[in-house]
Amino acid sequence: MAKKKAASSKGKTKVHKVMKEHKEGKLKSGSGKKVTSRKQAVAIALNEARESGAKIPKKKGSSKKKGSSKKKGSSKKKS
């Protein structure tokens, strides 16, 4: 079984710092607005950690089911 890659200590400290800012209400997005969403704060933290050179594992792809899309067009037989 494959082992998961652990985040570097540099990345952990960066994420910890950003999440602390979010908890204190001081974290701002790129546009300058306050970040209220925890998920957005995590995304910002991981992005900043990657930019600083920390080895953070890549995000997982979305798990969409295949074949659930509806086909367009008529399936009725013409008489």
C-alpha cells in the first residue's frame, strides 16, 4: 500500500500562521476583502505554502461519477 506524503515543516508553519490570522479575523483575500470561509482560508494557506517553496501534496481531483450526464436529443422512434 502506498504511503501518503507528509507536508514539510515549513509548510505546516505557514498554514498554521494563516489559519491563526483567519481565526483572529485578520486574513484577507487578494482583493482585500476579509475571508470568512474556513475552506477559503485553507486554500489560501496551502497556496502561500506552495509559493514559499514548501513541499505540499497536490490537491485531489474531484470525484465525479462518469456516465451520469444526460444525453441531448430525442430517443423516441418515428412512425
